[in-house]
Amino acid sequence: MSGVEGRSRSRNAMLIAVLLVLVGVAGTAIGTVIVIRIQRRLSALATTAAGIGGDVAHVRSRDITARDELGDLSSSFNQMADDVAKMIEMNAAKEALASELALAARMQQALLPSAPRIAGLEIAGAMSAMTQVGGDYYDVIPTGDGAWIAIGVGSWLQHRHRDADRADRDRIHHPGAPRCRSR
């Protein structure tokens, strides 16, 4: 082997080593760029997830156009946030309705007439507020001569308001008796 061949092999080995180092550096640089981009996208999604606790109605991920796993995750995240926002709205509406029903029950209870005291007769009544009725009434009315008592008890269901109105017209009334009216 001559000296020229040895130097040529040495130089080729050196070029291969330098080329391998350059490929390694380029691969590391490309890998670092990819990792940084993924980390930024994951960080943005994590920040969005943290913001959900404060404002679920408006916080959304913007990374939904990417056609990869992170884009799919962002789309799923946004759908979940929409579902949570709807559940919060429904819960608020449910709480408002429950509050309204409780107020209606207190109002109905306050409108109930007091039981008259009649010697030899015990009168008792009860009222339970329901969500499936349109109105309830009961009344104890003296007929005027003191010998008879008319008792009206009713539940005015939404779909039976005509029957309730008919029953109301047939009741015995006096000036102080409450009346049930259909709309």
C-alpha cells in the first residue's frame, strides 16, 4: 500500500466521520425543532385546559386545523368543553326552576284558607306542591244556615282545566270564597 492510498483512505474516513457528525447534528436539530413544536402545542392545550375552570363558555383550543393526533385531541377537547358548557347552562336552568317551584309552593301554602272551627267536627287539610299540576285548591265554606258545610277539593291538571272550570262553576260560593279560574 502506497502512501497516496493511505492518505486517500484516511481522508475518506475523515470525510465519512465528518459527514456522520453533520448528519447527527442535522438529525438532532430537526428532532429538537419537532419536539419544541409538539411541546408548544401541548403547552397551549394544557393552558386551554387550565382556563376551562374559569370560563368554560369561551375557552377553546385553536389547534383544530392540524391533521394529526394533537389536532384530533384539540377537536375532542373543544367538543368536551361545549358539552360541559351546555351542562352548566342546564344545571343553572334546573336550579332556577327548582327555586321557582319552591317559591310557588310557599305561595300556594300561604294562600291556603285556615280551617274553620266547628263544634263536633274536626277539619284537616294538606297540600303538597307537584311539578305536573297547573294549580290546586281546597276550601271549606259554610252554606249560610249553619247546618251544612260544602267542601271543595281539587287538583287542576293542565290538560283538565275545562273540567276544573266546570267544577268551579258548580261550587257553592260566598263573597269571601276563592275561585279557581281557567285561562
